[in-house]
Amino acid sequence: MLEELNLEYEIIHYERDVKTLQGPASLREVHPLGKSPAITDDGSGEQILIVESGAIIEYLMQTYGKNSSLITPKTGSKEERDYRYWLHFSEGSLMPPLLLRLIFHRVKKAPVPFFVKPIAKAIANKVLSDFVNPNVQCLLDFIEASLEGKQWLLGDKLSGADIQMSYPLEASVASGLIDDHYPDIQSYVERIHQQPAYQSALLKGGKYDYI
């Protein structure tokens, strides 16, 4: 997003705890919840802290988006409603079952006593097959249908909603969830990766794991 807006920025890396996979204690000095992403902006003369990816994208778009190539939906339009829907769909609808899928796959591989392992694996498989995987498939089917005939979520122009949706769909591709049944999602993620701003961001921030 920052690259698309042609803004100068500094990246501060915080390494996850190896055992818990949670953010380090030092992140709590930035925000009490100790989570990222978080940005600070002093462009107005005062230091502003924004957390939550959707809120960050909305803030950046409202503050710096007028002169960018990113689409700015007209207030009250269907395009704006669609924009806000996808902006919140990413974390509100798509990420929770993806996270559950990750957790239960880890449960199946977790080091536990041999007599417990079959039980843990059976419970994990049951939750995955009856609840998590059907929900994920339903969501991906919906996204695939929504992208049919489109280059981006709002049509032929990139928006902050596309940037917000890029991570969970990248993660879905990386985990093998996106196969030939989802050609539009595959093409969509490829287009994201081809964006000069995306490539510039990787050069500055480095590659990342989809966890």
C-alpha cells in the first residue's frame, strides 16, 4: 500500500516468538495488544498510531490516496459499498477459517504422547472435515465467482481492497488450497505479484512466510 502511494517509509521488524508464534513483548511497547501490522505517521505534525490492516488501508487512502493510481470509490456508490465489503471480508470472513485450518493441521503434527496422538489427530480431522474445510471451500467458491470477468475486485482498477485481500489469497495458494478449480483466483494472485509496487515492497521488506 505504501509503495502504491509512493510514500517514504521505514520498516521495523519484530520477530515472532519461536515457541508461541506470538509477537514479541517489544511490540506491546507499540500497542498494548502486541500485534502487527501497525503504522505510525507524523506527517500532520503529531504522531498517529494506526493498527488493524483494514483501518490502516482506510487511513492511508483517506490521507494520501487522492493523487495515487488506486481507485477512490465515490461516496454512497455501489462501488464504495463493494470496496468496504471486501476490505472487511478479508479479516472478518476469510482469515478466521484459514487460521483454524492452520491450527488444526498443527495439532495433527504436534508432539504429544503416543497414546494421545490418535485421539488428537481424529478430533482435528473431524473439525477440519465437518466445519473448517467446507467453510473455506464456500468462501473460495464465492471469491472465484466474484472475480469472474474482472481484473480486480472493483473492476479494471486496483484498490485498497485488493491489497487487503492479497495476503489471505497468497496464503491459500501457498498452502495448496488454490488449484485448477480456481483459475480466476490464481490469475488474480499472479497479477498482484506482477505489480511493480508489490515487487518494490518485497525488495525493501523481504520475503515473508504465510503463517
